[in-house]
Amino acid sequence: MIKVMAVFGTRPEVIKMAPVVLELKKHVHSVETIVAVTAQHRQMLDQVLHLFKIKPDYDLDIMAQGQTLFDITSRAMMGLKEVLEREKPDLVLVHGDTTTTFAGALASYYEQVPVGHVEAGLRTGDIYSPFPEEMNRKLTGSIAAFHFAPTMRAKENLLRENVNERSVYVTGNTVIDALMKTVRHDYDFADESLRSVDFEHRRVILLTTHRRENLGEPMRHIYRALRSIVNEIDDTEIVFPVHRNPLVRKVVNEELAGLDRIHLIEPLDYEPFANLMSRSYLVLTDSGGIQEEAPSLGKPVLVLRNTTERPEAVKAGTVALIGTEKDVVYNMTKHLLTDAAAYSAMSNAVNPYGDGKSSERIVQAILHELTGSRSRPDEFL
Ligand code: UD1
Ligand code: UDP
């Protein structure tokens, strides 16, 4: 019997770790699964825990309004120390690149518990973009004993950093496992906030923004560009589930509140959000996860950032990196809305990030490494 503890704290981590936790729980005779959440996010974490019916064994409840990186790191570290001392797991799993991820890895290292890094090896090569995620994932990668890289390219990034090849597993991204369980063609939107969206007669642009480096002026530019688009092109509507960060909300309210055909709504539960994505015409976002999900739904994505650690879908042609300059955002969005050929060239469904079996591969790799009861899983290609 091995004890595996999953540590996570934000919305994207729970979406992407839920399939792994549920898969681990299938192996009740060989794995004891513990879930410890920092709750770096509160409401946005609980929304997804509820959907996937995951009840954390430990909840550090660290979130504070307007928290700093210092707050998150120190509170998570102190809370995790106690949990690790009490549970003494054989392996800690962390996900991706948030500050919870890094704190989870560092706390495990201090307690000399090996770490498995899910979604390992993503890199932009710029430690300030995205900030602090690029450094969080690099430091987590230095600590990890096992690296679950979503793509071959992520594995190559790790090998360039001299990570031992045997410790790297190419698994696909678990976000596609979650997405495949969630999107349904006959999905009926029960959310009040989506009732007034005219999916039938208008083209829906889905917008999300939250990156720290986009707070303030870059977000203002984005919103002004999109305000002009909706003014000019009658058959468009914007649906914008606004992140709970008060710094995001301030600029959103200043630039977009009260405008026709712009729906500013609360963050959606994952189920309605994923189905909204699949009914949208176009996605504009600075999110990491949405860059992975939308291509597999055949939705063109304009990425509101200057760098991406997810070049696979850019290469496949469904994602374009456009930055945050007002004129560029306006021109690129208008181009896709007015040039049918350009739109259709970007709207091919591609699956560079996963096939829905990533969590199975990860659990097989864990059993292979820790119990020897399974063979090494085949790589996701
Ligand atoms: C965090 C991660 C980022 C990830 C993003 C996903 C870090 C440093 N940042 O950024 O990598 O892409 O989550 O969304 O790890 N808030 C609430 N309720 C919630 C969530 C947030 O009120 O459920 C508010 C709080 O005021 C909080 C603020 O949002 O202080 C910012 O949250 P924080 O986790 O620090 O940063 P994010 O921008 O969410
Ligand atoms: N998402 C959601 N509800 C929303 C907006 C996003 O469930 O209102 C999901 C989305 O499908 C994706 C994840 O949240 O799986 C992305 O989270 P976010 O953009 O906050 O973080 P990132 O991926 O950039 O770290």
C-alpha cells in the first residue's frame, strides 16, 4: 500500500488534478489517496471540487483578498508542514505552475518526500512572462522526482535542463480528460447569467483575463479594443466571466460595465464554462488552460499575451499569440470576424494536448515507480 498526497489550491489545478485523484481512487487496494488543498482560491476552487465530488482531507483555507505572493507562499508552507508531518506520504503530486505548486514542492522537499510534477516541462524561457509561473514551474521541476510532461516538446524542455530521461513520462494533459467528461452537445445552460445570450443569431466571443502581467493598462487596452468591436459589428456578443481578482474587476467595471451585448458575469462552474466554450465563435484569453481546451473544440483562440508555453496549438494553426496592444487586438479580432477564410483556417479541431487518457498514464507511471506492479506506460504522441 502506498500513500499518495495531491496538493493543489486554484481553479485550474483542481480541474486538471481531479481526473488524477479520481483515477488514483480506483486503486483502493494499492493506493491511499489524500487530498490537501491550500485554497489559494476559495470560491473558484470549491466550484470545481463540488463538480468532481472531491472532498479534501485537509483544507488550509489560506486565501485573503488581494493576497501577495509572499502571503500565499508563507501560509501554504506553514500549513503543509503540519499536513506532511502527520501523513508522511510516499509521494506528493503537485500540478503546473502556481504558487501553491511551488510551495507544495518546496514543503515536500523539506520533509524529504518525493514529488511528482503533473504538467511538467512547460517553458517560455522568460522568468517574468508569465510571472511568477515560469519560475514556479522551473523550481518545481528542480525538486521533482517524476515529471509528467503533457507533450513531447515539454519533455524536450526538461531534457535540455539535464533532467534524467527515465524520470520523464509523456502523458498528455489531464485537462483533456476533464474536458471530454464535461462537454455535451445537448447541454442545456441552466445559468441565469447565460439565458440572455443570443447563441442563435449572434456570434459569441468568449473573453477571460487574469494574468498578473496584464493587470492594469494591458487589460484596459484589451477591453477598449473589444468595446470597439462590439460597437461596430452588430452580430457579436461578448461573454466575459470575470475573474474574482479585485484588480481585474476594477478595470473591467471602468471599461465595460453597462454596455449592450457585453455580458459581464461571475466565474462559471466548469461544466457551463466548457460547454460555453464549445458554443462560442471565438475565444480571447490570457489563460493557460483555455489555450489547451479550445483547440480540441475547434475554436480559434487569440492569446492576449506576449509569450506562450503552449506552442503546439500555435503550430497547429488554431491559436495565435497577439499580445495586448489595443490596435493589434482590435485588428486581429476584426480580421477573424470579417474574413471567413481566415476564420475557417483557424477553426480546425486539433488535439496536441491529450487524448483523454492522461490520468491513466500518470497513475500507471506512479504504480510502476513506487510499487513495480505495472509496466512503464506508453507515451502520448
Ligand atoms: C492564480 C495563479 C495563476 C493561475 C490563476 C488561475 C499564482 C501566483 N497565480 O492567479 O498562476 O493562472 O490563479 O486562475 O499562483 N479571488 C477570490 N476568490 C477566488 C479566487 C481569487 O476572491 O476563488 C481573489 C482574491 O482577492 C485573491 C485574488 O483573487 O487575493 C488573486 O488570487 P491569486 O490566487 O493570488 O491570483 P490569481 O490571479 O487568481
Ligand atoms: N474556467 C472555468 N470557469 C470560468 C473560466 C474558466 O471553469 O469562468 C476553466 C477553464 O475551462 C480552464 C480553467 O478554468 O480549464 C482555466 O483557469 P484560469 O484561466 O483561471 O487559469 P490558468 O489556466 O491560466 O492557470
